[in-house]
Amino acid sequence: MTLVVVPVRYPLTRHSKATLAEAHRIAEERDAELTVLHVDLYQNGHEVTRTGLKRAVEREFGQLPNVRYVVRKGFLVEETILDEVAAEDADVVVIGAKQASRWRRMLRKVFSDPDVEGYLREKLDATVITVQPDEVDHGAAD
């Protein structure tokens, strides 16, 4: 079965809601499983739980079929996302424009022309879709 992974912030921001809505649409369109991923940074000292993430998503979207909720601890959001996507052998990764910007800044330190989608495609055997918050009108404010 096809697997779509969508990294989100918690609590859900307007951008995360738009990205999640698009990931859900893609998962339904492809009859795929969806993994909602949150990276809980060690240095922030928060204790985000899988149950808390699930409740937040269900408050916004209702109960979604074929969804798995994952909270991973890490120091770097980007690295933790890459690790999870690779470990799950995801077919599609849906990221928000803000996440793409953060990856672009990180890659700029290493490369002169950071191509986030190209980098992710090189590191992962997955389709990468970047969502602008205005692309999906979910009616939620940040």
C-alpha cells in the first residue's frame, strides 16, 4: 500500500493544517495510508504525545481513516523527518512551504544552490510535494 507522510507542528498551526489537509487529500486520492509526524525537539523540553497529536488532528478534521500518528524526539527537525520517511519507506512526503524554507536555509550552508526537493529526492525514494498555506482553504487562522 502507498504511504504518505506529513510532518506537522504541534499545536497545529494554520500552515500545518493546510499541509495536513493536502496530505489527506493526496492519501484519499491514492488510496494510501497517512502518517502524521511531529518532531518533538529535545531542546524545547516539551512532552508532546501521540494521543495529544491525534486529538488535535481529529478536532480539526474529524476521525480520519488509515492514519497513523507518530511523535519522534530529535535535535534537528529536518534530520528526524528524513530518518522517519526513510525508515517507513514512504512513497510521498508532503511538506509545508515553511518547512521547505527551513531545509533550504540548512542546505545553503552546505551547497550554493539549495534545491530542497532535489535533495530530498536524492536522499529518499519518495515524491516530495510542497504546500503553500493559501493552496488549501481550511478556514483556520494561525
